[in-house]
Amino acid sequence: MSETFDLCVLGAGSGGLSVAAGAAQLGLSVALLEPGEMGGDCLNSGCVPSKALLAAAKAAHSGAAAAKFGINYAAPTIDFGAVKDHVRGVIDTIAPVDSQERFEGLGCTVIRAAGRFVSRDTAEAGGRQIKARRFVIATGSRASVPPVPGLADTPYFTNETIFGLREAPAHLLIIGGGAIGCEMAQAHRRLGCAVTIVDLGPILPRDDADLVEVVRAALTSDGVTLIERTGIERVEHAGGAVRLVLDGGRVVEGSHLLVAAGRSPTVDGLGLAEAGVDFTRKGIKVDARRRTTNKRIFAIGDCREGPQFTHAAGYEAGIVIQNICFRLPAKANFAALPWVTFTDPELAQVGLTEAAARKAGGDVRVLHWSYAENDRAQAEKRTEGRLKIILVGGKVAGASIVGIGAGDLIQTWSIMMAAKLSLRSLTGIISPYPTYAEVNKRVASSAYTASLFSDRTRKVVRFLKRFG
């Protein structure tokens, strides 16, 4: 016999939990299927533990950073196991919000088993058959493992396992220079480990190349070895050591290996064919309303084609709630989707980079501003930051920020783009002094500097002087 619900959600990660909580609180009967840990990747092996580890690394680095103020500390003694206890503690503190008990308290039926479609309107999980009026697939993604010879026979970590490592690696080798690779490289280096990143391309390829250079310099200054634009011929493992044999025969040896080569959507084993849901290796195909080719089944987050960010999944959850609960044809729009790499300094982006804007063509104008012109940055000796604001046809089409607090500063530009506000609307606000937030107003104001102090404006002022 089957059980019938208004909504069945496959996956209890960020997106799935948001949909389940919203629908249940709006009075729908909800089945929530999850074979792994509640909270998914973000809570257990992604955003939360990585930021907790980065916070510990920043604390370890604070003594060295104090030297520029004339303050000197002895080198820190790092208890790597205690650091991991801190990471675990942060996860445990947040976990109750995502727990089975909380969602059962909201009225959800939580089934701790993998869901699989057996027809267009029925899924099976843990021996139970679930029929639902609507389904939401939110199964997330998993770490991609490149087909490098020898890798399958070599012990390695991914983001899903690295946080369980309690002994500090003597030399951590990282395959992949994306956000995960760079964040983990800096964190482990500041916690006393030797670190080498190897990438087939440049690090952080989706971000503005000029601003990536600031992050590259910071990683190098910390002591991270970067080997970019270099392929790996094979991986070897012997005598407790890991060796990467690179193009040209160069060998890099380390004690541990982290594979951070991107993410693959979790679509295998879901019975998508039986459900009439089309997908590719990039994920499940969805329309702007996040509906699949079976219009009663939605897909959100990393499992569908599109950007893979926790905040993107959370945003899509709201879109789906509007469609399912209120029957509103809400559509997702990622034109103002921001992302942040939480290195020190942070690197943040929303909309088009300069390169993408120029490739697309049109009337492109780029505004520049430096943290060096910000009094707070001077006081705290954090002047390495920079901003680029991309205007297309006079409208804000993108923003790139590198520097302390970039992840917070980018929010202003997300709002500007989402609300289609003009630069002039930002110049009229009052920013508290001295704050890093002033850089946003200053770069916006720079768009009008030339015209404000032009000969024409001077003539107007001289004319008005005649009237007293």
C-alpha cells in the first residue's frame, strides 16, 4: 500500500529543507526522504565546516599579521585535533535547526532512506511507497573525481572526508584550484601544513583575472605552492607517500591528497527515467520555474543544471514554494547571483566580470576603486583590496571585489542589480565613517567625477555666482 502526500521532497540539504519547512508550515502534508545526514553537504562537509576551519586558520595567522603594527608574538602551537573539535562543535550547534526532530515537529514525515521514482507520481524509500501531488528533487551533488591514472588506487580525501582528518598533514597535495581548493589550501597552510595546489588551468577561473591575482599573491605569501596550467599524468602511492607525476615528468610528493576538482550532480539511482525526468551529466533539466520535463516534479540546487551554491538552492526553494503552494508562476533569475571565495582576502562576484562583459559586446565601462583610498583599510593595514564595477549601457551589470569583507560588500551590488537601481541612487546614501562600506559609495561616485568637475560645470557655477 502507498502513502499519499501533498509534497514529497528528495534530499534534506539546504534547498530540500527550506521547501519542506515552508510547505509544512503552510499546511501541506510533506514527506522528506534523506538517506544521509540531515543538513546535507552545506552543514556537514561544505560551507559550515570549511568556514569554521578558515576561522581557526585566521586565528593562527593573527600573530604573524600583527607584526605590521609593531606587535610580535611567538609562533602559535597548533593542536590540530582541537581545531577539528572546534569544527565539529560548530556543526553540532547548527545541526538542531536541520534535525529530523525539528522537521517532524513541523509536521513532516521524515524517512531516512534514499528515494527512487517508480513511476511519474510515485517514489519508493525504505520499502515504503510514496504518492504525491508534487515532488521536489534536491539531492545535491558529490565531489567529482577526475580520471587520472592511479588515482583510484590511491587514498585521497574530498571535502566530504577531509574534515574528519584529525592529524595535521605534513604536506597536503590538492588537485584543483577552485574555491574549495584555495580555501582548504590557505586554511591548512596557516595551520602549519605544507600545501601544494595543482590545476590544469589557472586558479579561480570563473572570477575576474585581475582580482584573482590578489588572492594568488596572498596564497603565495602564506607559503602555498601553486602549480597552474599543468596536467597530471598519473598518481602514485607507495611507502605512505603520494606522488603526482606532472606533465613533463616533474614529480610532486606529499603525505596526503585532497581532490577538489569540482562537483557532479547526484542523479544516479533516482529512477528519473521512470519519472519522465530528463537529465544530462550536468544535472536535471529544469525550466525557469524549476519544473522538470515532468511538470509535477521540480528540481533545485546542485542536482539540476545551473550554478551550484547553497544560497542558490535556498533562493530556488522560495521559487518552488510560490509555484506549489500559491500556484504563482514564479521564475528564477540568476542575473544578480553573488558568490564568494572565503580566502583571506575574500573574493566576491555578482553578475558579469569585465572579461565576460567585453566578450558580450556593447557599451562597456569599468569603474575601479582601491582599498588604499579607504581610511579604515589604512588604519587596519588591509589596503590590498580592489573593486571593479561593470557598466553596460550605463547600467550596473556586474561587480568584482577582492579584499577584507568582500563577501559582505558584494551584497550592495546584488541589491543594485536585482532592484535595477542606478549608480546615482548609491551616491546619495550616507555611509558611516570610517567603514569598508564607504568603498561602494566612492566607486559609484567616481562615475560622475569627470562631469561634475568639467569646464561646463565650472561655467555654470561662475554664472550662478553673479546672483549673490
